[in-house]
Amino acid sequence: MDPGSLVLGAAIAFGGIMIGRLLPRRSSQPTQHPHQAVPAAPRDPQPICGCGHHLVFHDHDSKMCQAQVVIPGRWTGQSGGTYRKCMCQGYRGPIPLDEYYAPDLLNGDS
């Protein structure tokens, strides 16, 4: 290699390093926005049925939904909205685990 190409390569490398030093640095940590696009998921999974209502709105024996839904007036041609019973025929969501009491075995007081 001739000395001119070595000097030119060194000048290009030095110029790249200097440009990198002079440009403003980007933060390595992501910025925290007060209004996130995706909300944080709840810690425990919630028993939500396919109709969108929680398990507490479903009857314990028949599993029928007891919640009321709003029918907007623009769908029925009325000025306001109307309420009617949810048409869900039964709870179709995750079944929560039963909670049992387990006595403490470390104290020996059982």
C-alpha cells in the first residue's frame, strides 16, 4: 500500500471519531412518558367472561350474566340509550383457583 492511502484512511477514521464525539449523545435509558400507548397489565389475571363482564356479574348457580348493557339510541332510532340484560348464556372465562387455608407447619402448634 502506498503511504497516501494509509494517510487518507487514518484521516477518515479520525474524522469519524471526532464527528461521533461532537454529536449530541442519545440516552441509553428509554424515556418515561406519562401517557403510555399500552397500559401495564394487571398483576393477577382477572376472571373476565367472553361478554366482557367480570365473574361477579354471573350467577353462581346458573352461570347466567346478570349485568345490564347499554344499547345506544342511534342503533334503535331513539334520542337516548336503553338498558337491557346481557345475553350471555354462561360464564366462559378462566376459572379462578380456590383458596385454601394451610396451617403453619414451622411452629409446631398444629
